[in-house]
Amino acid sequence: MSAQLNVEALLREALIPVEPPDALAQRLETTLATLTASAQEELESWELSAMGDPRNWVRPAAAAVVTVTAGSALVALRVRRHHQARLETSATMRELAERTLQDIAQEARRVLPDR
């Protein structure tokens, strides 16, 4: 029985959540913002007249995928960063959910300002 308790204690200690360093989060946010901006520029420079040739669809499709993926990750990262402050200022779960949704909408407008 003591061996089982020891294993459980070791697992509990090993699985304690660890916050990543601030520098890592900042680098990730910078990289995601750069990817999103570059993909948006690629989409803006694409001409609709080129739609007739399927060979021209690869770059805009890839840019759209990068915009959605990197943009969503950037929004999630920024919303997660402010979670603790929202948690402390919210009195109920409903209020927390409303504030989180407002934060998601605000961050999405920052990532895609022209949309």
C-alpha cells in the first residue's frame, strides 16, 4: 500500500501545472502576429481575375489557412493571458463568460481589423 501511495504522490508532484516563461509567451505572440499579418497581406495582394486558373489557388488557400490558424491561436493566447484578471473581477460564472466573450470579440477585431 505504501508503494501505491508513493507512486500517487510522485505522479501528483510530477503533474503540477507549470507556467511558461513570459519571454516564451511574448515570442509566440510576436510570431503568430507576424504570420497573421503576412498571410493577410498575401490575401490582399491576390487578384480575383486569377481565379480562373486552378494553379493559382494554392497560395491564397495557404494564406487563408495560415490567417485562420495563426489568428485563432493569437486570439486564444491573448484571451488566456487576461483570464486571471477576469476571474477575479467576475462575481458569477455568467459574468465571467460574458467578459470572456467580449474579450474574444475585442481581440478578434485587433487581429482582423478590416473585417
